[in-house]
Amino acid sequence: MSIAIALFPAVASSTGPAPSAQEGKQHFIRCAACHSTNAADRSATGPHLNGIVGRAAASLPHFAYASELRGQDFKWSPARLDAFLESPRTTHPGMCPTFNGLAKAEHRAALIAYLQQPAD
């Protein structure tokens, strides 16, 4: 069993492939209007997502986070990202107003796999 399958049991099966970071890059286009995966890029509407998996919430020093996120004590785990990416308005109302979420679990898993890769 690969690590990817262990991290994404909802989409893993004995016959299905592990989530593809390359496919996830295609789904990142929905995020790219507000976010970058390069830490050196200047912040846009949202903070850069390089290293988001395992990062403490609202922890980048030079970004003005939404009040809904400031002061929360959690790290962005694959499971928490999956829940957020499925329904951002449910998990964090007020954040990402133009992003409605990714309905398909395999798309979310691929996007998370992409976000776990080093920046392009």
C-alpha cells in the first residue's frame, strides 16, 4: 500500500490508481487566480500554498488573513484540506468567496497530492 493510498482512503481502491499530482496541477487552475504554489511570489488575494500541508493555519507572517482564520489552532492536514476543498463555505465561511469547492473526492485527492509536491 502506498502512502498516497493511506492518505486518501476515500478515493483509493484496490483497482484504482493513487492520486496524481499532475492531475492535481490541472485542478489548481481553480486556485491560481488567488494563490500561487511558489513561496517567492508576491501574495495575491490569497497566500501562497507552497508547504500548505502541515502548515499551521494563518501562519505566514506577511499575509493579512481573514478574521475567520486568524487565531484558529490547527494545521492543514490532508484530511482538513479535503474537507475544505469539498465545501469551503461550510468549513470556513467567509474565505474563498469565489471557490465553490470540488465535488469529486478523486479531484480533491489529486489537488492535495499536487500541493504536497515541491513548488514548480
